[in-house]
Amino acid sequence: MLQERYKHLEPFLLQIKTHFKAPAELIHDARNQLKIIPVEGVEIVVKSFRIPNPLNQVVYAWLRDSKAKKSYDHALKLKALGITTPEPIGYIEFYEHGLLKESFFLSLRSHYDFTIREPLLDSQWDHHDEIFRQFGTFTQQLHQKGILHRDYSPGNILITSQSDGIFRFDLVDINRMGFGSLSDEEKMRNLSKLWADERDLTLIANAYADAAGINTEKTAESMIFYDRQNKRIKTFKRRLKGKT
């Protein structure tokens, strides 16, 4: 599947496994891999999703869309709703004996300044407080539009500094998204994966509440509550695995 404007890239897409195995700039190497591959004068980010386990090969073949397809569909939805994300090009799936094996999602390379991880780790980061205030407003706008990023973590929020002290936030790793009416709990819990400290969360919460026209103190209390809960759970799981 390709967007109409990228139909000329069909030969590249059909040979994606060969192109992906060739030497290229590797920008992420964990469960899934991301490479930047230049094609016809543009830089394409190719995301290769890990081969699913046997059960999920059946699930993705018959019951659920693949992660590559969801990434593509969600990118189109986000752009239609006015939320920035790297320009989607297309996706492709490979099946064996009717079961999903490999899948790839393609997008244009997005040039950005930093992720939200940097100011999270450094309280002296330039415009630190203003970044989090604007991020709180951005998050409220997402929720107002019925958008829930289910992996709203530091590496998945790209930030670009624009003129007049304005920051643009782009969403990536978007195969796990929700669209529709959101509960208050979903909204407040959504920020718990940032692993932010309480000062930063309070900055975010105050801006979020101002944009939503709701009580700032209660908003901050709720976000901090779910943040602490998430940290307790994650810390407990790490201890069970013998990690410090």
C-alpha cells in the first residue's frame, strides 16, 4: 500500500527486504529496527517490525491489522486531525502459508531538534519550563480531538524549535493509538510513561488544565498519582527480574 503521490516508489517497496538488508544508517535497533534509506533524492525511514510469535502470526493474519498497517493508517488520521507526524509513504506485509511474517512501514525522514527526553533529564535545558508548558497544551489538544497515544514516552515525542519561542511536537511510534471519546482516567494516566519528576508534571498539568478550563490543582494531583503508580509497578517488575 502506497499513498497515491508515492506510487513511483512501488519498485522500491516490493524489494524492501533486499534494500533493508543492505548497509544503511541504523537509527533504532531493539524489538523493531529503523533505517534511513535514500531513494530518488529523499530520505525514507523504514521500520521493520519484529516477526510476531506464532499466535500473533494468526491474529495479525485474520483478526487484527498488522503494526505496519496501523502505523500507516494512524499517521493519515493524525495528519487529517492536524497533528504532526512524519509523512507516511506506505507499508507492506509478507505472508507465508497465510500467516503474517514480516511487515514494514515507510515514512519520510522528519528533521527535528531533540526529543522530550533531553529536557526531562536536564532541568537547565534551554527553555525547559516553556517546553513543558507548551507540551501540556499540546497534550490537551490531542485529548480534545479524541487522540490517545498509548506509548506516550520520551523517545516518541519529537520537538522542533520554531520562531518566536514556539515548539512543534511530532508523534512517532504510532501503531498503538486510540481514537474516540476518552475518559478522565485515560487522559490523566496518559502522561505516566514520561517518567517525569513532579515539578515537570506540575508544569504540564497546569498548562493542560488552563487549556481545558479545568481545576489546575486537581489535574496536577491526578497526573502525579498515576505517575507514581506507574513508577511503583515498573520498579516492582524490575526487582522481580533482578534488575536494580
